Amino acid sequence: MVVLVWKIIASALFISGGLAVLVSAVGMLRVRDAVSRVNSLGPATAVGVPFIIIGALIHEHVTSGVGWMDWVKVVISVTASLIVSSVASNTLGRAAYRSGARLDPRTDPNELAGR
């Protein structure tokens, strides 16, 4: 019974992570400028990837067991995913803006315009 509960939790994490990635993909298709496209990656990298990684750990733990090193890898992976995605989004957005990419006129406030 306990194994079934953990499998359901892992499945829910997989589905939630996949839906976050799907929402980000649809968002990227719907937005009108490069900066907004970079911002629409947020749900995929901040929610989707960690949910999928944690779901994989739970699934592996239930099916064949995991060691302490696997837990360390997951903690490092999730932490790195969150840190790298935020830095990369900021860098990509700034690069897109500075390259002269067209912005949606509704972008407000435009704090980079004064720099």
C-alpha cells in the first residue's frame, strides 16, 4: 500500500512537471517579443525540471532503492537548476534587449531603456 502511494506521488510529480513544461512551450508560442519568450521559460525551469527530477528519485527509490549519493545528486541538481535558470533567464533577456530585438509596445515598465 505504501509503495502504491509513493508511485502515485512520483506520477503526480512527473505529470505536474510535464504540464509546467507544456505551459511554458505554449507561452513561448503566444508571446510577442524575445524578452517575454525568455520569461516564459520560468515555469519549465523553476517548476517542471525540479518536479521531474524529484519524481525520478521517488520512482527509483520505490523500484530499486537509492543510496545517499543519489540524494546528494538530486539536491545538487535541483539547486543548480534553480540557480542556473534564473541567471540564464536574466542574461538571455538582457542580451535580447541589448541586441535591438523588437519589444512589444505594451512592455511596461521598460527599466532598461534608460541605460
